[in-house]
Amino acid sequence: MEETLAMSEETKAKSASNYTADNIQSLEGMEHVRMRPSMYIGDTGMRGLHHLVYEVVDNSIDEALAGYCDTIDVTINEDDSITVKDNGRGIPVGIHKKEGVSALQVVMTKIGAGGKFDKGSYKVSGGLHGVGVSCVNALSTLLRAEVHLDGKIWVQEYSIGKPLYPVKMIGDTASRGTIVTFKPDTSIFDVTEYNYDILANRLRELAFLNKGITLSIKDMRKLNENGEPHSDKFLSKEGLEEFVKYLDENRSPIISKIIHMECADGDIPVEVAMVYNDSFNENIFSYVNNINTHEGGTHLQGFRRGLTSTLKNFAEKSGMLEKLKIEISGDDFREGLTAVVSVKVQEPQFEGQTKTKLGNKEAVAPVSQVVSEMLEAYLEEHPNDARQIVNKVVLAAQARMAARKARELVQRKGVGTGGGLPGKLADCSEKDPERSELFLVEGDSAGGTAKQGRDRVFQAILPLRGKILNVEKAMQHKILENEEIKNIYTALGVFIGTEDDSKALNVSKLRYHKIVIMCDADVDGSHIETLILTFFFRHMKELIEQGRIYIATPPLYQVKKGQRAEYAWTEEQRDRLINELKGAGQESSVNVQRYKGLGEMNAEQLWETTLNPEKRTLRKVTIENAAECDHIFSMLMGDDVPPRRAFIETNAKYAKIDA
């Protein structure tokens, strides 16, 4: 299969011969990486821990983009160290002229050192552009780099970024490539246990984005009865077309096939795949050099421009808009659309709050042109699909007008001014949003207890009656007419839409900077929690991305003996407390209470275990992989039953039923 970015054999040979120690450029030191790791990997929690793996894998992907690698293997070892192996050219090991040591040592110990700074070595690259692997080294207690190159095996080991010995040759080999094994430093990271699913989802995503490359993962911590590790292998032959199929497998398409567009000509290669479904959500995922640009940017701007202009011209020429009395907006063309936009840019410029917004202005025109030309051709060749799309656009416009009226009803009450707040809201006296918390509590009973147990100065309580509307299957005006959702909007002080009726969320008057979902620890509570999370993901994703959404963790058990009562959040804690309270060799009764609902605790207990900032545990809701989140929510909350049943059957072994 011909690859979009593949070089000619002559170019490959020339580039391979020129990829030597002299191609590795050292830009600056790495002394303060350990002091301020979050500047380089985002944070020192779960996200930062997994980011280390991405950085090493990105180096292998760069080799694949250059045409020298087609297999990348990731292993989670028994001790939670990671091994990444590829069959690329192998990092050069010759002496670097400027540094006077092996180029391998320069790459591994100098921040900003790498072949990707030399345009002759890599046309495009992902990752942090040379920062990555040296940061991984600096934040690891041990890192081992093994290079198979020119028939020899070379190796060097490091501890917290410092080489333990010079690069040495340890044997012969018939293979080529690089093997990096590293152990994250437990003194740096808050968590050190890798999550298999997070890594597997990223590798799946990379396989879709780079067709023809095989990525595998295995977990040596989990062996089956035959002693084989839990594993997955990802290989996509169709690339983005398969990506869109995967994303939309739980939705019903309204057109006959996925629209695929690809153009490798010019300085910015573009690939787009898209399909329309019967949902009411817009799901567009954009990537630059394999990096998920969840804040969008110029390439997304180009996609929207090409999509809107082409569809609008076609709809007007077809005469299907003649009876429509309202103006079509850009949002109308994207309702029910699932799309993936991927571009490769030689020198990407990233902007935005999290540096995931493409700023290169030269990316607008190529994407817009590709979308316009290929979509126009598709519409002409598939007239039935074209009519389905335009009908969807017309329905979206009509629904937008209905939603506008519903929104005006919500916002007429004076959102953000303190007036017209929900009657059930027990507000706090603190007016500074940064110091204020809102608890969304399941049920009036638990809400009443929470109102009594809270700190009235900075904690507000909003009880939610029953299960809120499943927004995955509802049109926007129906969502805005739902009483519980209206209460959430008005309590938070946010509103949607501007003068052009867009669906953009305005959070400038957000009244609480910490929003906590607090539900019962039973099946119904979990369902309600999922419904609320679906609402936030689909309609207030910005609040999740800003780190505003949390989940409360009330205890599962109270273990009591006499006047002494202790709380347990896990079965292990419960068993330990039972043994502790029984006392060594003493026969005495210990009472264990299982809390299935918040209402089973009194106000003092709820404050002590769940509300008190000094003792409580809150789980922050984050989006590790937006595409995977979209897939999961559409599967759990959509209409398609078989995938949900398969998910439940697969994960039932992790569920426990209390007697």
C-alpha cells in the first residue's frame, strides 16, 4: 500500500546514509526538568505519567513517518516500568562533534536534542519536538537505551538523566531499531501504576492516524491461565476511514458511505474522513502530526470553511432551501457530523491554554480546498446522500430556532446576576467563584442532609430530582426544556449561544469554580452519575477541560465498635478496620454498615467524610482521549444495544454485588 508520506527508495537511501551523529543538535540543558516537571509533561499525576510513554512512542512514530519503521511494541513490565521497541533505523551512536560523546548520549541527556531538528532527517514530527525522550530520562530512576545498528548492539543506561557508563557495544544482531526501557521516579509522580486502557487507546488512535503501522501493547502484570500477558495489536489499513467507523459504530449513519479526502501534494498533507449520523451532536477531532489539537486551530477553521461553503452552495442550487424561512448557520451544517481532520505540518506553531491549538495560518487554505473539491465531487456522485445531508441541515436549523426560544426562557431569569436562581439551590455566601463550590446531589433527601452538613460560607447545594435527561438521544431544545438541566445552567451562571445562535458555551460568569457530582454508591447512583457526566461532556466540555468537574467519594462502610466509628472506602480498608477493632485475640462484636445511599448518613457524618476539604477525597474528571470518550459515551448512552451488552459482559467481572 502506498503511504502518503513515503519517500522514494533513492531518497530513503540518501537520508538513511546522512542520518549520523552530526544530525543530532543539542539546543539547551535539562537541569531544571526534575525541579519543574509539569512544564514539560503537563503534570505529575496520571496524565503526566502516561505522557512519558507517548514521548518515547512519538520518536518511533517519527521514524515511521520518515518511512523507516512499521512496527512499534509497548510493554508494561511487572514493576510498572515501560519498554518501547521499534524497527526503525536506530538512534545514531557515533561521536557527536560538538559534544564529544556518543550521539545516543546526547539524545538521551540533552533537552532539545534530536534528529527532528534537522529537516534532512525528518520531514515532520510529533511529540514535544526533541524535548521528550530526555525528559523521560530525567524523570526516571533508571532508563536503558538499546540500539540495533549496522549489525551491532549498543547500549547505555542512565539514572535520573545521568549516564551510568559510556555507550558500549555488547553483541551482534541481524535486526535494527531502538529499545527504550524506563522506570518513572516515584519521588516525582503522584501515581506510578500504568493504566493499560489509557495506553491502548492512544496506540489505537496512532494506528488510525498512521495507516500501515502495527502498534502492539502487552501487560506483563496480568497473565492468563496459560501464562500469556493481556495484549492488543492495532493495525489500520484504511486509516481515518476506519477511525470514523470506530467512532460511529454506536450511531446510525444517514449516508451510504464514509466520505474520505486525502491530498499529499504541497507543503501540508491533508487527510479528512467524515460521516453524517442521526444524532444531534457535532464530533470533530483534529490532529497535527498525530497530536490531538482539542482546542482546534487553523486546520479546523479550514475544514469548517470548506464544509460550510460547499454544502451551502449545493443546497441553494438544489432548491431545497427555498421554503426555509430562516438563515442557515455554520452549526447547522455540522449537527450529526463525525469527522477526523489530520494534517502534517513541518513547523507547527501551537497556541491556546494547553498549547493544543494550531496557529499556522498557511494551514487554512489547503484544508479548505481539499474539503471543497472532494466534497463537491462526492455530492454530485451521490445525489441520495446529498439530499439526506441537506435535509439534516434543514432540520438542524429548525431545531436551532426552537432551542433559541428554550434558551431565552432559561436566560431571561438573569443568569449570573444572582436573580432567578433555582428555588432548590442552597447558595453559599462567598461571591468569589474561585473560592466557591457547587455540589450536584442526587435526590431531595440527600440534598437536605448536605444542606445541613455543608459549610454555608463556600459550599452550595443543588439537589437533582431523579435521573436527568439522557442528552445523548435528545435535541437541544428538549435538553433546555428539562427542569433539572435548566437548574444546572442557571445555578452555574453559564449560558449558550451568541447573537448568531451558535452552540458556544459562555463561562465568563461561572459562579463556582469547583463543581462536584455527589451520588449514591449503588447502581442507580452510578447511572445518574453517568447521565450527568454525559451532559457535561456533550454540552459543557470546557468545564471538564478547565478542571472544574469533580466526583465526590462518600465512604462505602462504617465499621463501629462501642463508641468508636471508623469509615472505609474499600473492602480492604473495611477488613483491616474489622480486625483492628476486634483486637488481638479478643472476641467482640463489630458492627459493619454498608452505605448504599447518601441519605443513610446524618449531616455530621456527611461533612466529616465527604464535604470537609481537609478530609474528603475528590476525583477530578479529565479527558485523557476525547475520541475514546466520545466512543464510550455514544456506546453507553446511545440507542444501539449490542455494543453496550458486549461492554457489560466484558466488564462484569470487575463488578461486585453486595449481599
